[in-house]
Amino acid sequence: MNEENLNKPWKKGESGNPSGRPKGSKNRSTIARHWLETSQSVKNPITGETETMTQEDLITLSQIKKAREEDTGAYRALMDSAYGSPLQQIEETQMPTIDLSGYTAQEIKEILNSEKQDEE
């Protein structure tokens, strides 16, 4: 495509990608939700009773089984899913305020240079 065409807006109703994804096709999240919601009759590994469960239920129970077998990653994933990820706290410290109004610019430079030399 030449540079002239890049700067022109598309006409109303005209696609910028005419050979793109076909109309009516499902996106990945729609397909995943469909299969996660699919049910089947299985024995619940926790209660031992036969129940109708979704794939999402079975996957969650699988994570619980892993967590009970000391898989800390599975435990963390379950806790984050159930209660949300913990927020990272950042502590802000404030530098002390120094009144430099009584100093000349040259005196301030000398103070800063002397402190810089002390650090080295």
C-alpha cells in the first residue's frame, strides 16, 4: 500500500480489511465460554456423589486437588480467583524540608558538592 492511501480515511461502509474474519464467526472467548459451560454427569471427587458438572467446575476441582497436594501455584491461583490478587503496597517517604532562602546559589552548590564528595 502506498503512503497516499495510508493517510486517507475509509469510506463509510468500506472495510479496512476486506478479507478479514468472516461475519458471524465467533471469537476465542465465546468459544471457550461455550465449552467451559458444557456439562456432564461425573462423580464429584470431594463429595463422592454423582452430579452434573460443567467443565469449569471440573477444572476448579482439579485445581483444588492440586492445591491439596501442596502445589502452591494452584493454591495461589484459586485464592486469586476467589478473593482477588493482593495489592502491592508502596510506602512513600517524604524528604525533610530545608529552607535555603538564606543561602546564595554558590553556597548551595558548594554544600551539594561537599556532600557528593563525602559519599564517594
